[in-house]
Amino acid sequence: MEISDSDRELIAVMRQYFAAKAELESLKEQLEVARQAAGEAIGMFYDPRKNAEHATDLQRSHRLKGEMVSLMQRVEAWGRTASALTGAIDQRPSRSRKRS
């Protein structure tokens, strides 16, 4: 089975998405452990302006979320394009009609 360039691109984007998701989940877990250990309120701890110690990680988590949204938008666009192409192919006149 041959994989098209478009399918390869989709696979690469999905790999990036799941890598970002795994990194974000790990980062969120680490941050929550740190928050609980510090005994801080959620609103105070997760505000990078009020939590200089973890600001870099908090900003990284926001960037990862943005990256995931962007990657998923690319996948959705790919899906819409694929659906449109499939629909156009399905609606072509049949060539099997007999000519009189």
C-alpha cells in the first residue's frame, strides 16, 4: 500500500500533536505536584505574573496548548479538503453509461 505525500504530512502533524500533548500532560502533572507541595491556591500558582518561580513552565504550558490548537486546525483543514475531494469524485458523472 502506497502512502501519499498528503497522508505523510497528516501523520507527521499528528505525531507532533501527540508529542505536544504528552509533554503538556507531564508538565501539568509536575506543576500540580509543585502547587500542592507549596500549598498555594490555584489562581495564584498558575498565574505566571504572580509565580516567578514557575513562570517559565507556565508559559511553556500555554505555548503547548496553542501549538496543539494550531496542529488540530491543520488536521481539520486536511479533513475538510479530503472530504471535499471525495465528494467531488463521488458526484462525477458515471463513465459507464452507454452512448446511443
